[in-house]
Amino acid sequence: MTGLRKPQNPCPGCFLHQLRCICAHTPSLTLKTKLALVVHTKELKRTTNTGRLAVKALTNSEMRIRGEGREGLDLSDLLNPSYRTLLFYPSTDAVELSREFVEASPLPIQLIVPDGSWRQAGKVHTRHPELKDVQRIKITTPNPATHHMRAENNEYGMATLEAIAYALGIIEGPHVKDELLAFYNRKLEGTLQGRGVL
């Protein structure tokens, strides 16, 4: 389908066509919460990736890349006792993220977020034994958007940046959610324009 073609000469920062670049609109948010994005190397080649935008927007964040070689990625050093580390993945044992859950501990939160296809993201949950004791959390907020970066299979499906925005809205406050969603919507609008949808 020509509507799904990749942009020619995309911006290396936001992966939109240079004329639709949104990098100048990147928020710079310094939060107590730390973001650790664990992304598959193949995902970084996709122009619809939004996880990298979260890392650009959040000063207290880092990216770890999976799938680059035969040696597995060791995430043990993320288990910092100065943080309450949580894995943002909707496994069967995940608990709902809420203000009550956040306020149950005085420690700042470190949010480990798998990024990639559903299959790629699911491997972070199962293939990293160093994370076996890390609490899994989820959000079950229906996504009201009429357009999506990629096809979503259920009413809760979100792009990575969207999901991070909603999670940080609970942890840090609605102003953080609003800024990140505005940034995401710029990316979505540019992507849809490139597809000829808008």
C-alpha cells in the first residue's frame, strides 16, 4: 500500500519527513520518575516508533537496546535500591497503576518499559531472569483516539509514548500526561499526513 510508504529523507530525530519535523516541539521534562526504555534493535528502524521520542522528552531517561548480538542484554544494573523499579507490561500478575499504588512507597519510581512489537516486548517479560522479582504494572485505560500509529487489536492498545504519557500522568500528574500526549499527537498527525490520511 502506497499510503504506508516510508518518508523519503526522514528526520533522524523524529523519523518524519523533514518538512513535518517535530523535533523543535520536543518537551524537556525533568521528573522524579526515571524511564528505562528497553527496545528491540529492529524497532528502532521503524518510522512509527514513539518510544525514542519519550527518551528525547524525559531528561531522567535512558534507552537499552536488545537483539544486537548473540550475547543477551543484562539489565541487572537497573535494579537500583534508590528507586522503586516497576516493569510496565500487562502480564497476568500485573497490578493496576493508581495513585494509591504510587503513594504506597516513598521511593521515586523507575519505570522499565519494553518497546517493540507485542512479540518483541513480551520477550523482555520472559527472557530477563534478572527482572523476575520486579513488580509488573499495567494501565487499563481505554484509548479514545480515532487514529493510531499502528493497528490496535483492542480498546486499550496504545503507542509506547501514549502509554508512557498515561502512566506518568498517574505517577507525576496530569500536566506531564498532557505535554507528552501533545507531543505524541504531533507525531501522529505528521505520520498520517505522510500517509495521505490527513
